[in-house]
Amino acid sequence: MGVPKSKITRSKRGLRRAHDSILSSQYGECSNCGELKLSHNVCGACGYYGSGNKQRRVINKVEPEVGDDED
């Protein structure tokens, strides 16, 4: 069974734990439609990804057909 050779000081323990914090989600505005979206993700509202010249449509939104239901 492993046993520590010496005491881990508060400083060393803190340095090790410095990167363990949870970051909040990074939201940004979609450059195509203006909705909030997670950065580096496809916009859920319009289906576009990227910004400027490199913007491209990734998801084709299908509009539901509105018509008469014939039974």
C-alpha cells in the first residue's frame, strides 16, 4: 500500500488543484441569426456553423408541411 514520503504542503496541494475548477459555459451570438449558441457548436436555431467567410450550413432545417389532412 502506498504511503506518502513527506507531507504535501498547502502550497503544493493548491498548485495541483489550480486547474480542477469547473468553467462556466461560453455563450456567443450566432453571426447568421443572432441567437445565443455555445461557442464551437452549430447554432440550434438556424443550423449554421462558423463566422464570416467560413460560415456554412450544417443542418438543413425542414419546415413542417401545413396542409389539409385527408382521411
